[in-house]
Amino acid sequence: MSKSDRIPALLFLGLSIFVCQQAVTIGVGSLSQPGPGLLAFGAGIGIGLLALWFLVQSVVSKEQKREQGHEGTALRKGRFLLICLSLFGYALAAKWVGFLLSTFIFVIFVFYMIESKKWWRVLIKAALITIGTHVFFVEWLDLTLPKGPFGW
């Protein structure tokens, strides 16, 4: 990662600090008595951790970048664009085919684009993530998600 990668990481770190500060201002509460700012606080922490990880990666991998050159940047940008477009398609498909099926297909696509490993590993990971998100949102948080024409 280059020096220019540090700027977005620092901006997202600042954004996360701002989000956390605003969440505390409106009231975080506790896990047993959540306040209106608990979700925003969690999102701010998540953004901050990802920004810190990205910042550390940009500093640590400076020498690796010099050795590798800029080979494959067009391919990485193409994959990134495909993943972003698939996220948009996932949001649209969730209504019509249901949360479980669209999540399963989306995770398969993303893992295959990122990892390009064996299919059976991709399928197992996608099934575990789909089941985990279903348990988290439907069973634990008691949310209603789109079921689609299949009823699941």
C-alpha cells in the first residue's frame, strides 16, 4: 500500500472517532438496556478498527509494495468494481429471492472473487456465514427478513 492509502485510513479513523463521540452524546446505554446510540457506537468502533488495520497494513507493507511493483492493479480494480456491483445486486435480490438465498449467492461470489480457492471451501464458508447471519438477525435479534418466493 502506498503513502496515499494512509490518507483515507486517517479520514475513516477520524470519522469513527466522530461517530463514537456523537453516539455517546445521544446515549449508548448498555447491552441489557440499549440506548439510541448503541448501534452507532458499535459501527464507529468497527470503522475505527478497520481504519487502524488499514493504516498498519499501509505502513508495514511499504517494502513489499516496492518489491512487487504495480502488477495486477487493473485486475484488482476490476474485481473491486465487480464486488461493488454485486453488493448493489444483492440489495435488490434480497427482496425477490429472499435473504438466505441472496446472501448465500452473494457470499459465494465475493469469496470466489477474493480467494479463488477450491469450490467446496467457498461453499462451506458461504453456508456458515449465511446460517450465522440468519441466527444472529432472526433468532437472536428477532428481526423479520425478506423470505422471497420459497418462504425461507
